[in-house]
Amino acid sequence: MKHTLRFRVYLSDDVASEAWRHIDILRQIRNHAVRDYYRSDYNNRPSDYDQHNTLTDWTERWSIFAEPSQHAAQQAISQIHSDLVTLQERRNNGSDVGRLQWQAKGEFRSVSYNQSSRFNVDHNTGDNRFVRLRVEKIGWFKIRADRDIPPVDEIDKVILKKETTGEWYVSLVTTVEDTPDKPPLSQIEPENCVGVDLGITSYIHTSENLSVDMLELSNEYDRYAREQRKLDRKEHGSANWEKQRRKVAQAKRTIKRKVCDYQHKLTTWLVTEYDVVAVEDLDVKPILETSQNAKNKQDAAWSRFLELLEYKADLHGTHVEKVKPEGTTKECAVCGVETAKPIWVREHSCPACGHTEDRDLNAAKNILNRGLKQLGAGRSESTSVQTALPTFTPHREAVDAKRVIEAGSPGA
């Protein structure tokens, strides 16, 4: 499977200027390819291979198109067609999506290479903190080696990107061959399975009655709002406006990094602690369109949480099963009878069997049972949900989000 390593890089002024100039030319090539695609006959639109061949004609007509690496230009065109496939898949799933849009100056921010002849790595720098990397037509620059950097023959793809904060990063895509096998379902013990409910009052609530709080980001949002107000008072395009724009980007980056760090630690804990993780497959878009605290729901970034969970499950050999969330809150985890309850009612109380427990805990148990059944490890219909769970449920433990950030996992 593919594994991406991201590093901070440091470019000299000359190399940074040249890299940014090439990226802007690639943006123009990308926009030209998008226009060429949509102007073609609907039933005879060009493929990425067709546009790679046409690139030679474009470089003869516009000499500036020949200045960046032609391999990088082909990669920019290939990305267009990859995006078109994604748009079509979303369209087939019923999403209302439009066409690829023209990208203005500064919106296209990266250059990529996927042939080892186009880049090189120098580990012999005399400084263990840094490694040097060269990419075609741009030059050499330093990578901060906060972890091992693979040799060039193990790198499948290099992506150099300038963030909106002005910092440069490089992503090295490698292939991981020796990922652990997922354990056979017949050998998985009930205590090594967990159901995860993506909560409202907490970030997650597990079937073992562990709840993890939402991140508290009010101070970070206050700072972001202050910097944004200062930017609004600057003359657009001026030197002071650009300086303030970077401060806004830095404030936004702080929020993003805290959320990403939080999600990485939570997902790593789940896939290393359990053999089976069942989680509800939320459709986030309609949730965010409601007026009820949509900002906090967006901070939760549940879509990225699910993506990270599946990605890390493959790395650590863990079964992750996404289940439909409909009815998980209403259904009783003991007898299966559905009971409607408004969102502000936080306790499940079954009128049929009298079972009472926390609303999110009940949902997490139902999620686990559905996940086990989808995997083929569930129990028969006549057996209650709790037979697929540990024989006891511990007293609820609430974990503060700050503890996750500082310790690395809820159990640390």
C-alpha cells in the first residue's frame, strides 16, 4: 500500500523563486488543458495521453510552457483527468457537482514527479538534522529529517508544495510491502472489538463506555477572527495586506494542525488497541448544512477521521467496518425495539425490556453489532446484541481532548 511521508523543507531565495515561477507556469498549462478538454466535442474529449502528446504543440506555440519540467507538466495534466474521474463518481452517486474550475494565481501551489530519474536524494550532508533533495529544473534544497528519509529507489513520487503561510513542504510517497495481515475473524475475541459512535456532546463514544471530548478551539478561533478583521482593513494586494494574509493563514493552520494531530492520535489508538473497529458511516454534508452548531461539526472533520481510520487500519492489520447510522440511536441494544427520542434526550430507556443506559453507549453497541454482522462475525438474529460484546461494561470514563493531545492516546 502507498504511504506518504511529509517533511518541512528549506529553499534558498533563488531556488524558492524558481520553484514558484515553475509552479505558476504549470498552473497556466493546467488551465489551458482544462479549457482544451471542455472545448472539445462532448463525445470525443481528449484523454490524458492525448493531451500529453498535444503538450509538445503547446510548447512550440507558447515557449514559456517549455520552461518547467515537461514531466511535471504531464503530471499536472494527469491530475486533471484524475479529478474528472472523481467528479464523475460523485455525480454517479447523486451529488450535484459542476465542472473543473479555472485556477487563479496562487491557487495552484505544487509540483510533482513520479519518476526517480527526475529527483535525487543526498544523505551525506554532514548534518544529521538535514538531507538534501533535488528535483528536475528547480534544484537542490534541504529537508528537515525529523524521521528516516528513504533512498531514492524507494520513493515512488515527490510532491513539492508551498503552503499559504509561505512555508515549503515535500511529500514522499512510498510503497509499504510488509503490512501485517488482518487477523482471521474466527480468532478475534469479543474484548478486542469496539463500536464507535461519532457523538454530539463528545467526539467519540465507544461500546466500552469511553467518551472523548471535543477539542476546545475557542481561543484559536478568536485569534483567527482578529487576524481576519485586520486583513479586511488592509488595502487588497498591498505589502501590508500580504503580510497580514500570511498571519491569517498561520492562525487557520494552527486550528487545522491541532485537529489533525488529535485525529491521528485517536485513530492510531483505535487500530492498535482493537482488532475490529466498527464505526458509523456518516454523510457529513447534510449535517453541516443545518444551522445547529455547524462550525463545531466541521471542526470534528468526521470525513477525514474515517479516512485516517481506514488508512491506518491497513497499516496495522485491523478490520474497520463502516455501517449505516440509521436507527442506531433508536434501536435498543438488548431487545432491538426502536424508540424515537429527540436529540436533547441523552439517555436510552427501552419501554419494551426496561433497559436503560447512555444514549451514545447504546448507539455504539448497535454499531459494533452491525459491523460484526457485516464482517460475518456477528451472532444469530435470536441472540441479543450484548453476546457480541464483553460480558460487562465498565463505568463510563470521560477523556478530555487535551489529554489526547498531550499523551498521544486516551489510554496513555
